[in-house]
Amino acid sequence: MDGGSAANAGRNLRPRVRRVAFTLALCAALDLTVGAAQSSDDANARSYRVECAAPDEPCRADLATYIGWRVFQAQCATCHAADVRGSTFAPDLMLRMSGMSQRDFFGALDRGYFGSASAMPPRGRDPNVAPYYDELWSFLRARITGDLPAGPVTQLAE
Ligand code: HEC
């Protein structure tokens, strides 16, 4: 994705927009079938909107995903890296979270993680993290699905 020409940008944009639209349609379908079992928080957290127009411009994301990116940079990137791919002492979250449910993700943040070699402090009472679990989830889902490449994010005009 580093061709740079306008023609390339146009070609690259289309599949990604279609994929997000499909994801949203799928979420809507799941809500219908799962019905009352889904809280509105779940539905909200699953959907994100990302638009990447040109390779040399930041991608734009809905407000929640954008906030998630900012919180991640401030609170998580020192260990898990700005691009989410991990460091020598913290795991690559694109791999580690690929099959993780939202419930398990929130639980990991609440409890922290104490491995034999490394640890993550609990965040359930951290005012810089606890209010933003949904936003972090939106951002990380967008990264893990590949809809949002590594790099800076700006907010979509809504
Ligand atoms: C002090 C460094 C540090 C910070 C800051 C940090 N983490 Fe972690 N994180 C870790 C380590 C270390 C592990 C587990 C390593 C292992 O497997 O032993 C981990 C594990 C995880 C896991 C996997 C938990 C599981 O149950 O498998 C998730 C998800 C996660 N971190 C998300 C985050 C998010 C989101 C933030 C920001 C709010 C964050 N981390 C901040 C170090 C950190």
C-alpha cells in the first residue's frame, strides 16, 4: 500500500470500505438472531468505521475508535508497541486477541495479567483506562481485522 498514486489509493479504498460495510451488516444480522442476549454496549463495541483514503494520509475512524487509538497510545503502547505488535516483554495483541471475546478482554484489563516472566497491572480502577474499555475494544478490533493499518488515526467527520 505504498504506491502513492491517486489511482492506487482509489483501488485500495474500495475493498476496505466494502469489508467494513459487510462487517456492519453481519453485526446487524447477529443482533437479530441473538436478540435480547446482546447488551447495547456489545453492539456498540463491535462496530467501527474506518476510512483509509491514501497510503500517505492517516486513516480516519469513528469517534470511539479514534479515542481508543489515543488511549492505547497513552496507556498501552509503552509495552504493547504503538502498532499493537508487541515488544520483548509484552505480547503482540493482534495474535493474542485474535480469538478473544470482549468479555475476556475486559476481564484481562480488570484483573491484569501476571505471567511467570512478565506482568500487566490491573486497570479496572485506573481513571485513564477504565472509562475507555469499549473504545479500546473498537480500536483493537479494527487493528486485528486489518481494516485499520498501523499508524496515526484521525477522526472521521460525523
Ligand atoms: C507494563 C506493561 C503493560 C502495559 C502498560 C499494558 N500491558 Fe497488556 N500485557 C502486558 C504483559 C506483560 C502481558 C502478558 C504477558 C504474558 O503472556 O505473560 C499483557 C497481556 C495483555 C493481554 C492478554 C491478556 C490475556 O488474558 O491473554 C491483553 C488483552 C492486553 N495485555 C491488553 C492491554 C491493553 C489494552 C493495555 C492498555 C490499557 C495494556 N495491555 C497495557 C504488559 C502490559
